[in-house]
Amino acid sequence: MSSEATKEAIMNTALTMFAEKGYAAVSMRDISGAVGIRASTIYYYFKSKQDIFDALIEMVDQISEKLKDGFAQALGLSKKVKCADFVKVGKLFVTGYLNNEKIGTVLHMLENERFHDTKADEAWKKMLFTDPIRNAKEVFEALHKRDFIKDKDSERLAVEYHGIITLGYFTDDLDAMEKSLRAFYKRVFE
């Protein structure tokens, strides 16, 4: 196994184990055993279990930035925001981001750890609320500047929009989320 493949295997294995058993219940020896490497080898790649945890959060941040950049590019090219596209983007946020194999597993891991680890709680809130609301605010500001919407209160719009999205995520009721997004679109865009 190449050096990069070994590092990736360590991260993937640790992520799965952290999500299933909890961070505190998993040791570096457990991870190395599951990967099939000597316990000492894991320290070549990561100084500590916390270092692996931090690398997983960084990985999710990178995935998030790519998704955000892709959305910003699509927004910049659009001549008009259609209701169907607006709803599709909301659904994709749930199905393509929150339920993404890596991001969803990291969220699950953080959910398990957040009540007894402040760093995990901060990362969970950042991934699920802070960053998406900030990104949505930027999008609504851009939409207002392009005269797609009249409402200047991008912060309020972002919070309301994200509330619809997170309700769809937590209830797993994408049909109700779609209906709410359509109503939001009609009120804000028409």
C-alpha cells in the first residue's frame, strides 16, 4: 500500500470507528489493527488520535469549500433563478452534502462526541449551522445585488432558508422540505 493510500486508509478506518464506537472508545492500536498495520506505523502519519480527528475535520472543510465554490460558480452564470433549480439546490444540500458519505459520517461522529467534547461540538455547529448559514447569506447578498430579490436582509433570509433545509435533514422529509422551499421561493423571488 502506498504512503498516501495508507494515510487515507487510516483516516477512513478511524472515521468509521469513531462514528460507530465513539472517539473515546477507539485507540490508536484499534485503528492500526483494523487497517492492518503495526501500531508504531500509525505514528508515522499521525502524532495522535486527536491529530486524526483534526485531519478528518480538515477533510470535510475541503469538501465543503469545493461544494460552495461550485454553487457560487453556478450562481454567477445564471441569468435567472428558477423555482425548480432553487428547490433542487436545497435538496442537493441535504442529499449531496449533509448525507455525503464522508460528511454524513463525520457529522454522525461529531454528534456522538459533541456533548462531552467542546471541540467536537464547535465542529458540529460549524458544519451544520455556521458555515452553511454564512454561505447562504453570501448567496442572498449576491442575489440582491443582481436584482433577483428585493429583500436586503440576507442574514434573515439565510437563517430562514437554512431552517427549512435542516428541518428536511433531521426529519428526512424531503417532500415537506421541497414544499417549504417552493413557498419560500414564491415569497422571496416573485
